[in-house]
Amino acid sequence: MIELKNVSISYPLPDGSPRPVLEHVNVHIDRGELVYLVGPTGSGKSSLLRAMYMETLPQTGSVEIAGFHSDTMKLSDIPYLRRNLGVVFQDFQLLPDRNVFDNVAFAQYVTGNRGKLVTNKVLHVLSRVGLSHKRQRFPHELSGGEQQRVVIARAIVNDPWVMLADEPTGNLDPSVADEIQKLLIGLHRAGMTVLMATHDYRMVRNFPARTLAVLNRRIVEVDPKSLIS
């Protein structure tokens, strides 16, 4: 489902020289796996996820995800790739002038769906995340945990094969973070491939799964129970 081969990513410094973020990274994730990506802030976790949804292309190597390849990807292919991915961000990125229903429906509208199909799919995913009763509320009327549930609903409304979650519990209290994590685990158990970047080692220890760590610009596999906050 996800394959990175010899991927290197760098960003230009003000003087024009490159700043390496990841070097010669190799990762293989099977369909239906739940995998954590851990490391401190600034270690390259978000850069790796951006490479997966093709916002950033690697300087060397290739990325394959959900049947799409970075070395043959055209700009016109990127919207089709992202329809097969669900992406969850730490900062929610909800539309403040639209209610919960319309925030989730927006992901359907951009794929060309309209009418009763959209209504049925949105109501279904809101039920899955426990927010059917708040579909008319606006983001500012929701708690942080509820806003993140809306983001997850929006990410899964198109029935993606893969969920990429970038610090989805980073701004939440531990008890709320655990509820969001249980929701993501439920999606994994239903068959979705989930890759979650996080620096919340407490949660990784409490809900252990295969864990990859960014270490010195490389990716290594670690025992989740060995992580120390």
C-alpha cells in the first residue's frame, strides 16, 4: 500500500544551500496496517507525510502509495491520488463559515458528487464519528476533540484506502486524545491503512502498534514500549 525507496528530501536555506531533512529512507507498509511515525518536532515526520500525498516530491528515490508513483506522477493525477487518501491535520483546517455537515460535504462536492448521495454519505460518516447530533453546529461551537472528529469524518467520506494523520492528537488533552486514537484504531480494524505521525509517546505505549522512528534523518523500526517521553 505504501512503499518508499531511497527517498531523500531537503529544503533550500536562505543562502541557497540545501538543508537535508530525510536521507535514503526506505519504508514498506502493507495494506490494512496501523503504523506510528514518531520523532521530535522538526525531525521530518510531516515532510515524509507531505511526500506521500505528493505535496513535496523527493530529490532522490520514489514514493508509491495507493497505486500512484511519484516518478510518473503528473500534476493532473494528484487530485485522483488524494481521493484515495484521507489526511488529518493537527490544526483541523475546517472552514469556519460552514457547519459540520457542510465541512464534511465539501470533500464530496470537490469530487463532483451532489444531491442525496452526498447527504447519505455525510450522515453515515458523522454517525461513525459520533457527531450526527451536531451536524448543524459551526466549528467555533465545538470542542477540540469534536473538531478533530469532524476532520476525520471529512477524511473518510470518500472511502479512502489510506489515512495519513499528522499529529492528530497534538493539541488535545490526554483523555480526549485517547478517544480520537480509539476512533482511528476502529478505522484500522475496519480495513483502512493508517499511518499516524505523533510525538505522544504515552499514547503509542498505551495503544501499541508497529512503530517507525525518524532518527538522524533515517527511518528505523522501534519497540513502542521502549519509548520514553
